[in-house]
Amino acid sequence: MQAAIKTRYGITAELKEAAGGVFFVDIDGKRVWDNLVTYRFPEDAEVFAEIDRLKT
């Protein structure tokens, strides 16, 4: 995911270590993905859509 974001947008995503398989995606302080809600890891395209939505 980090490499895909770097390739597509030229930005380096910050990774923060967590425990228990927890995975969040926050963009500018706004949570756009939470695997405790979705029970799965996001596809790159799902995260890209949220980045694009917040950029406009």
C-alpha cells in the first residue's frame, strides 16, 4: 500500500505500528478506512478513491 501511494501520488505514506492486525487509513487527520469496521484490508483502488475525493 505504501509503495502504491508513492508510485501514484509521489507522497510517502506514514506507517504506524499497531497490534492485533489493526489497520487504519487516515488522510489529513480524517479516518477513511478502518478494518475494525470493514473486517478486511482495503484494495489500493479503494484508498486511491478516498485520496482523490479529499483532494478535490
